[in-house]
Amino acid sequence: MKYTKQQRKDLYAAFKAAQPYLEEQVFLCWAVVEAHRADKITESQQELAKNLIKHRIHPHHTVSTWLNRSARIPNKKITSKAMKAYRKRWLESLVKEFSR
């Protein structure tokens, strides 16, 4: 997807704000929602970030399902510890991607 300069700034803000909440949340979208609930980002920034996440893992609803079915990672390797580490790396990469 192509984003405007302002959307890229909004995505950066949303993903950066979500980082402290990821430790407490199971899903990346939930961390974004928590950042919004804490008034760290606007509702439109929240929606933009959630839509990007949904777009990237489509047609799946979770990253673990996407990893299993699209990236062909066996279920036995998709542990909660591995998923937590993967989500953290993914969020860090999103922050980096939209920081430019």
C-alpha cells in the first residue's frame, strides 16, 4: 500500500506509541488500541495502524495463523514465547519502516 507523508507520520506515531504496551498484550493490534486508550495516539492513527496490520496478514486474523499458512512455519514452532519475540521484532521493524 502507498501512504501519504502524513499517513506515514501517523503510522510511525502509532507504532512507536504501541511499543510499551506490547509486553502486556497478546496481539499487536491490542497494543495499538492500548496506546489510543492512554491518549498517546488519535483514533484515526489507531485505525490506520490496525488497518495496515490487517492488510499485511490478510486473509488471516492473527500473525500466528499467517506464519503457519503463508510462511509455512510449523505449528510446533509457534510457541507463545516465539510469538512474543516475533511481534516485538515486527513492531520494531514497523517503527523503523515508517520513521523514514
